[in-house]
Amino acid sequence: DDLSQLGALVETCKGMADAARNFEAPFFSGKDSFYNFFKVEETGESISIPVTLLLSGMGIVEAEEHITGSSIRQADSVLFRIGRPQPGLGASVFARVLGHENLAVPQVDLETNLGVYRSLAKAIREGLVLSAHDVSEGGLLVAAAEMGFSEKADIELNELSVAEQFGESAGQVLAEVSGEKSEAFQALFEGNSATEIGQTSAAHSELRLGGNSLGELAELKAIWKRPLAEFY
């Protein structure tokens, strides 16, 4: 088991090095931790989290107005998925929770992703983006819920396939854009890399998919906080 963890760390470092070279974005700091272990005094239970790789990078914000948060700002916005999702649910939270093994793992297209990031940066500089959130662990539905924890509006997503809902392929971002700026925003992205997938509305602060409620955002936020809340 230790050998497999070491191998996973080595392959992760190779992937991060490829990304750093492709994006011309060096890391100025980093560490790995093989020993995240403690013993619960009351029960004697031993708990160890997975091997962790931590890397630090730095970006330059040219003007204060370019700072963009990740929480929904208002009702009557348009939601865009930026990036081209790759097929496969392998190595996702969805696969782990349901016990699916040997599913295809989405491949990473660094060159395409860099173009998406540059277009997004331009859209932010031009004041077209109200908020943006990366699509990562848990997939698009989790990203949408986390954006909605500001509880300023309902989030209404169009019908999406299971792969779109829970896929974790790299290079995807969920962006909130004012309705009157949506055409200008979409024009900055080539092909179908910016796809309208929903909108926000003033109502009861719910997350909805294809017209069906997935829960109150306040409820989902409480669930999101619960695993750590008991320790603080």
C-alpha cells in the first residue's frame, strides 16, 4: 500500500510539472506529507488521511476591480459552463460513493485549458464576470451549490446528463454573468467552450435541476459544513 501511495505521488508530480511548463506558471513552494496520523484518545482509533501534495503559486491582479469572488451575486444572471468536459467518471466522487471501479478517467488537454483560462481572464478584465467557481471535486452540481451559499438567489440549471452533473474533468469553470453582458461574454470564447447551462432567479434560495428542486441552499450549506463543524 505504501508503494502504491509513493507511485501515485510520483505520477502526480509529473502531471503538475507538465502543467507548470505548459502554463509557464512555476510553483515557488511545495511539500508532500506522508504522515497525517493521529489517535483518538477516547476510542484508541487510528485515523490517517491520504498522502497529500501541497503546491503554492502566485498570480498578479493588475487592478482591484478585477478581483472576482466565487459566490452568486444577484438574481437574473446567466450561468455559463466554461471549458470542454471530457468523457469519463473515473476517479470522481460519484464513482467512489457508488462503488464504481475501472471507469474511464477524463484526460487533461493542457493547451485547450490554457486558452479557456486566458479567455476567462480577459472577460474578468472587461468586467463581464460577476462570479466564477472551478468545477472540481464533486463536479458541476457541487460547484453550483457552493456558489449559491451566499443565498442571494435561486440557481436553476438546465437538464444535464449524469456525466455533466458529476464529471470532474479539468479545465471547467462555472461563471455568473449579467444577462445584458452574456453575448459579449460568450463572444470571447471560441467554439462551444462557453455553454449557457442555467440562470439565477429571486425566489426561495433553492438549487434546481431541470425544474426539480435538489434542496434549499441553506440546507445544502449546513450539510457541506457538518463534517468539520463538530470539531470546532
